[in-house]
Amino acid sequence: MDAREVVDALLRPDLRGRTAYGAPQLDVPVALNTNESSYPVPAVVVAAMTAAVEEAAAGLNRYPDREFTRLREALAAYLGRSGTTVDPAQVWAGNGSNEVLLHLLQAFGGPGRTALGFTPAYSMHPIITTTTGTAWVDGMRGVAGAGAFDLDAASAVVQVREHRPDVVFLCSPNNPTGTALGLDVVEAVYDAADGLVVVDEAYAEYARAGTPSALTLLAGRPRLVVTRTMSKAFALAGGRVGYLAADPALVDALRLVRMPYHLSTPTQAVALAALAHADLMLETVDAVRAQRDRIVDEIARMGLSPVPSDANFVLFGGLADSHATWQGLLDRGVLVRDVGIAHYLRVTAGTPEETSAFLDALAALVPTHA
Ligand code: PMP
């Protein structure tokens, strides 16, 4: 037996033959495949982060603040800017919102339990679910007479009632489609479900005006969780900080499953420095929104089918051979994402220059319908 066979024989049977999360990390001139911010951290914030880490460095012989108290206060204050008061006791954080989602599944999923999501949605939802031994149920999107990727309250409620999941994932704005949900959907799903309802709002800051956050629904709903991240609009993907807001009792339950001291001292220091400069860190959000809308307009003009987006990316369809288009873009130095939906690709809205490079490369590949 070679080493792989030995490992396979020992591996949990449900993990055998699985493929790992694998967005390609290629060195290309224009990387528009993982919905990061294309804008570097501003120099003022770099200086503040460096100073904060330097100050903390001599104390690295000690474990970090296990309760990340200052970070929770800063995150609560940041969420409060949207108009909904959030208490620090309602906040939990982790190394990216992926870890926060993992904590939720460790505490509320597990063997014999199920989680339901409405796909296509974020590919890590089923992966995190199944790595915790929780069964995944693939729900459906699509509303007759509306968009193929929309989800309405009636359809979501029918699926929740049918499967009676312990955890329901909603994603708004949804990755990879960019589709936001009305609060009526969140409310209806909450009322229909007996279990946890997790609204993944990783892209909330990019939403178009009038697209509400589920934060406004938290009061009086102890089974509702809203997850956010500093990886997207906050331009801090490398910092690995994600967080959630929920009832303090639910937050308390997550202490049962997290590893002690899971947020390192440097992570907390960097995130605090970024939050102290929130306005500066979020300064490019409007510019990114403008490029997103430009992508939608120009792609439609090419005769392709962009999906309306409330996020920092656009899913577009109408491609005869989406893999050939993906490769053709890569050959021209532009990396986008093949999310596994036939005839569709997803592109992140970057700087105006990156967006132009993408649009020019795409125009060269797609026959014009002028
Ligand atoms: N949720 C959604 C919908 C995402 O698209 C992503 C990142 N692509 C995440 C969560 C996780 O991001 P992070 O772990 O960097 O916070």
C-alpha cells in the first residue's frame, strides 16, 4: 500500500474521495476570482497596524485575551453604525467568518442533525456542514416569473417545512449570484424553522441602497444569527477576521466549541487598528460598487446575461463554453471564477483598470451582438 492508500483507509469514510476547497491562487496580473478588495490597506492604517503589533510583540509570551473584549466592543460599535444597536455580548469573532460558521455547526450541528442551504450559494456552507458530521440538504432557488437565482419566502418555507433542518443557511447578498434577500424571506424562514437561521452577510456593505440587513431582525429572535466578515468591504482578507451578531445566550454557547485563545494577539491588534480607521478602510466601497454596475451594464451590452448584484462581484451567463472563456481570460492575464454553473462565470469588481482589462479581454472572446 502506498501512503495515500494507507491514509485513505484511515480517513473518515464520509471524507474519502472528497475534493478540498480550491479557488486557484495563481500569480496573474488581474486576480478577480475570490471577491477580495483590490485596494491595498491605506498607508495610515498600515502604520497604525504596525505600531499596534510592535506594541503587542513583547507580550507574545502570554496568551491573547481569550474573550477578545476590545475587539468585540469595536465590532459592536461598527455594526451599530448601521442604525441597529448591538451589544458587545451579542458579538462573536473568529479567524474569518468561515471559522465563525464552523463554531456554529460544531455547536448546533453534528451527527444526526441536518443543515439546509439554497444553492447555488457559498460553496463552504456544505463543506463546513459535512466536516462537522452534519448532513447537508441541498435546497433550491429559482422563482417562476422572476430571476433563476431568486429565493422567495413561499418556496423557502416549503423547503424548511419539508426537511425540518437544525440549521438553515441564508446568504444575502448571495455568493455566487449576488442576489440579496428581502427581510420577508428571513422572517418567514425563521417562523417556519425550529432550528438556527444563519444569514451570511459577508457582502452586506456592498448592497444597493434600500437592501436591508437582517441585523434589524435580531431583537426577540434568539435562533437568528447574522455573520459578517472583515475580508471583503473592509479590505482585510489576509487579517482573517470574521464575526457574527446574535443573542448573548447563543454567543455563550459558542464558547463550548472554540479552541482557547483562538484569536491571536496580532490578529486582534490588526483588526482593532483597522476598525479604528473604519471610514478609511471602507472608502473604496462606492468605487467598487460603481465598477460592479459598470460590469453589469457592459456585459449586457455584449449580449451576455449578468445577474443583478448587491455584492462586489457579478455572475454572468450566456457563455457557449464557460470553461473555454475562463481559460481565454486567463491567457489574457485575467483570473475569474468558474463556480461550476454551466455557461456562467463570476468576476469580482476590482479597480477601474482591472475592470477594463477584464471587459476588454471578454469582448475579445465573445462574439459581439452589436
Ligand atoms: N461567506 C461568504 C458568502 C463568502 O463569500 C466568504 C468568502 N468568500 C465567506 C463567508 C468567508 O470569508 P472569510 O472566512 O474570509 O470571512
